[in-house]
Amino acid sequence: MPISFLAVPPMTLTVVALFVVTYAGMALGRFPGLRIDRTGIALVAAILLLAIGALESGQVTEAIDFPTLFILFGLMVLSAQYAASGFYDWCALRVAQAARSPARLLAVTVAVGGGLSAILANDVVVFAMTPMLCVGLLARRLDPRPYLIGLAGAANAGSAATVIGNPQNILIGQMGHLDFWRFLAVCGVPALVGLLVVYAVVWFAWRGRFGEPDDAATGTDGAEPVTLDRAQLGKAVVATLVLLGLFTTDLPHEIGVLLVAGAMLISRRLASRGMLGMVDWHLLVLFAALFAINHALKLTGLPAEFVSGLEAAGWLPDRLAVMTPLALAASNSIGNVPAVILLLAAWPSPPEGALYGLAILSTLAGNLLIPGSLANIIVVERAAASGVRLGFVEHARCGIPMTLLSMGFAVLWLWGTGWMRLS
């Protein structure tokens, strides 16, 4: 029997309308004629939901998953310690200077970008490395675009290996109470294969067009001298090792990360204001606002009815035949972070295997197109500020094959290891 909109309460219709507008904004990235980004769109929608009474202040607090935000915040502070030591700039410049052949240079870029992203939030890694990598490559008379595609692809693939590699994995890990090392055991292999695929695809797509590096160039033309503070870097490395050690204990992940972040703020040389200034507060606000918006929709009862309908029809994403196209479509429309927040809000009790599948597939799917992940967007925007334009089509020529190949292996891996059934 058709649903009559006249029978739907006006408040429910308003909540649905705000929800649709918000996620349309997630897909577009902004609204035409307005200078409002994804964070601003989500925040304004959450404010309106409060103003019309669809949410109360207490319900907003209830909706926000604070442990997830705490982990994100703590990892950003730890990354700020690395940035303050000059490590990211030093690392990017060393990568640009490292190898004499384009093949080796691309390999180093993929290995470093993927390796760092597995431990530190991938968005922070590409934000810090992209400008200096551009400067170093341009100084050697090399086209930075294939290396930037490799950096973004590697940051996504590498981050899929761990429960702290990217924002969506952090959320999935918290919602499912997933163990760090068990997560690595399940997702590490497809992430590693993903890195190999990124390298192979970029090399094949750009073969014959890399050019030959100018070995007489220092790789520092147009850049400020990079000074590596070894004492501060040592502090960051020790903190990272301590954090990994804490993950082997029964201490909640968010408490361990916050303890390490607090230790980073205690310094005789680095001002805490400067460290906190490197935190991506916009991303934290985006998470909080989306939590609130999804909770408002949940209160209408529509998500529960929708999930029940999917379950009755046998279309729950607990199978690879459903999860894979869903992750691919959602990640490249509204973005993988909003997509994961939305799915977990509507599907509150997925099996453990589906959580691993969601983490690895939504992350690898982010390589398909530029809007698929925040890391891609950051690389493109930071490169443009450095005078390098990476176009949508240029990225897609590599992004589509690397995504399909890496996701194909991940599907076989999850099916072959028994974590998810195929259909």
C-alpha cells in the first residue's frame, strides 16, 4: 500500500528534508553560490534540528560518540608532535630527493605515504607532506602529478591496515570494540596488496611520461630550509611505541590515546597553543554534527523500518555482494567518512566480519574518484596551493583501476578467510 505523505508527521518530514540536504552537501562539497563547506553544512543542519525541537541538548550529547572523537583528537595531537619536529617536511623532501629513477621515486613515495598512514591519521600525513613533495619534485624538473596520485592512493590503502589509520576505521573500531592487532591481522594483507596495486597502476598509467629527474637540483629551490628536531622527533617516536604497547592492554583505546596526547602537550619547547592549533577541529565538528543529524533521523523510526525491510528482503550488507557495491557507491558520492557514520547509525549491530569488510572496502573505495576520501581532496587542494593542478580525469585514470583491483583482492581475501560470505 502506498505511503501517504499526509500521514507522516510534519516534524518527521522536516528532519528527513534536513537529512537529505545535508548529505547532498556531503556529495557536492559545497552549495552553489555559497562559501560553505561540508563541515559548515552539517553544523548548520544540526543547529536547525535543535532550533525546531527535533533534538534536545541532552540528545545531542547522547548522539555523539565521544570515544571516537577522543581518539581522533589524540592522534591529531600526536601527529602535531611529528609536524612540530619538522619530520613531515623533512620526510617529503627526502622522498623527492631520494631516488634517481622515477620508478624508485614512486616506490619510495608509496611506501612512505602508506607506512605513515597506517600509524598516523592519513589526512594529517598527506596534509603535511604534499606541499614539500611538490616543491622537491618541481625542483628536479619532474611532473608531481603521478607522485601525488601515488601519495593519495597509498595514504588510503595504507590507512586501511589499522584501526587508527583513518577516521572511518576509528569509528568502526570503537563501535565494534575491535582489537588493534586482530584488526591488523585481518586488514593488513589487503592493505599491503593495495599499496602494490597503487604503485603498479600509477607506473603503468604514466609510463613514458615521468621524465628524467634533474640530479643536479637540490630539491629545495623555493622552499624554506628544513630543520629536523631530533629530540622532538624522538619524543614522538617513543609516544607512538607506547601507544602501540597500550593497545595490547585492556585499557580502552580512547584513554590510551588521550594519555599519549596529554604527554605530548607537556613540553619546555613547544607551546601547547601551537600544538592544539594543528588539530583539525573542522573534522571533529563534522563528526559531531553528523552524529547529531543521524540521531535525529533515528528518532523518527525510519532507519529501523528501513533496516527491517532490508533484512526481510535479504539485502543487509553483511554479505560481500551487497557490501562491495554499497561501499563503492556511498564512498564516491557522499564520501567514505559520512557514509560509514550513516551506515552504522542505521545498522547498529553488524557482525564482526562485516565491520572488517566495511573498514577495508570503504577505505579502498575512496581511491576511485577525488571526492571519495578526504585524503584525496586534501592532496588536490594542497597541491593547487603549491602551483600543481591535479585534475579529476587525471586522477580517475589511475583511481578507477587501482580501486577495482584492490577491492577485488579484498573481496577474495574476506571471503577466503571466512570473515564474510559472498552472497
